[in-house]
Amino acid sequence: MDSSHYLEQYIASLDMVPLALRELLNIESVPCDIYALKNGLFELILIQESSIDKRLLGQILNNSNGALYTLKNEHKKIIKKQQELLRISTRSLSMGNTIENTKKQMNFLTLNMYYLYLDALDNDTLNLQLQSAHTLSKVLMEMMHTHKELYEDYIGQKHHYILAQPVLSSLFLLGLLKNSKTYIDQDIEAFFLASLLKDVGMSFIPTNKFEKNNLTDSDKKQFLRHPQLSIKILNGRTPLRPHHLKIIEHHHAFSDLRSELSQEMQIRLNPSVNVMLGFETLTTTIMDIIAAMLSDRPYRSASTLLESLEFVKKIMFDQFPTEFKLIVQFFKKYYA
């Protein structure tokens, strides 16, 4: 490779951003040029406005190992296209086959969560997430009998666990609260939104940390402080009230990362294990733990639902036996 070509590649690398293959799903043509890395060099594989379908995506996956790139400024075109699909899905959610529409909506919502994590301060992306989640929550409350099917389809989509965990935990939480028959739909929706957005503070954690097998004390501190970052991001920009922000603040009360930190670090973090947990905070926390265990991690394989329930029994049954029984009854009724 001559020096001019090397310089071109170097300049290109400064402007390139990774592109998830999932971002090309459901669109008929690519709105920008798409590149793949071959032998350490960027190679143009799709020209702007090229038609695309599942067969072609399969070929791209095989040839590029899923590592795709586009120019940073051009990526906005893909985001715009996918967000328009989410708006269309939201408007038509109750039309036609509602179950299939809801499956698609959960996937679109997850992709938009990714865009929110890329720029957590973007008001348009946040508002779209709120509006779409508002519509989704109403449909989910009306279709409790479909939750198992929705869950199984969603798990099969293999979203990254950082994105999938808040979606799954919010699905579980909404179902649990609705099944309890003690909350009005408006309150359930608010708790659903709080649960869905509780991890937005993760957007400030470097993505390479999510793939590590062993976390340093500094890494663990970053993860444990993300609820406070979530509150800073959401406060004043969403309809969530102080009570909902408190739930977000303490949704890692049972985190095993805390106990693994050095004593000095634990003192600095002011552990939340002494916080009196209300029912909504407790259930948000437990649904988050269950959702976390149901997905693969770099350091472990996914657990089954039964294994997840056995685990949460160990950490909550002595203090919260009634609440644990309600959780078990809920999962037996809708997920068995």
C-alpha cells in the first residue's frame, strides 16, 4: 500500500463509526455508504441507495463477520430512517396483528434505546422513546396473555444485554404490577417508563467495559454509579416524578458488584443496602436481576427462569417472603 493510500485509510478511520447489522434491518435501501474491514482496510461494500434484503444481509454477515462501518455524519441518516420506522410502528401498533406488531415494536424500541445511549442528551430521541413506550405499555397491559410469547420472541432476537435487560425487566414489572390489581394503569405506565430508562446512565460507560470478563474496582464503581447518572440525564426532561427517580437511584440495592469492592470503595459509594425498599423499588430491582440472569454475559451463560427465581429467593425471601410469593405466582401464571 503506497503512502497516499495509507493516508486516505487513516483519515477515513478517524471519521468512521461502527454500524450494527441490526440497523440495516427493515429498510429497503441504505441511505449512506457502508464499509467493512478487510485485511485491516476499509472497503466499500454498499453504495448509498443500494437495495438491501435479508439474503444480502446474510451474505454481508458471513463476509464481514458483522463488523460494519459508516461515516459519522452519515450515520445520522440511518438513525433518522430507523426512528421513522419506530414512529410508524407506534402509530399502527393496534392495527392488524397486534402480537406481531408488538414484537416489532419491542425491537424498534430497543434499537432506539441504542441511539439514546449514543447521545443521551438528544431530546428528540428521548421524546420518541417516551412516546413509543407510552403506547407500548398500554398494549402490554391489554395483552397480558401474550407476554410469554413476546418474551420468547424477544430473547431469540439476541439484542446486546445492555439494551435487552431494561426492556425485559420492564415487561416483567408491568405484568407483575398489573397482575397485583393494586395499581391504576397510569401508575403502572410510569413505573414501566422508570424501569425502561433506569440504565440510561450506562451511556457514559465506555463500551469496551461491557465485554470484559474481569472488572477492576474502578470499573465496578462506574457501573454502580450509573443510576445517579441516569437521574441527572432524566430529571426535568421526562414526566417521571421524584418517587420514580428514587426507584432508579436504588435499583441496584442487591448488586453483587458492591460486595466485591474494596472496603474503602464501599464507604465512598455509601451502599444502598441500608435503604428501606418500597414495593415498587423492590420489584423493579428484582425484575432487573431476573432479566439480567436470562441473558448471556462475557463471563457466564444465561440462566433459566427457574434458576433466576431460585437465585432471587436466596436474596429476598427472609426479608420479603410475601413479595417473593407474589413474584413466583406471577411467573407461574404467565410464563410457565
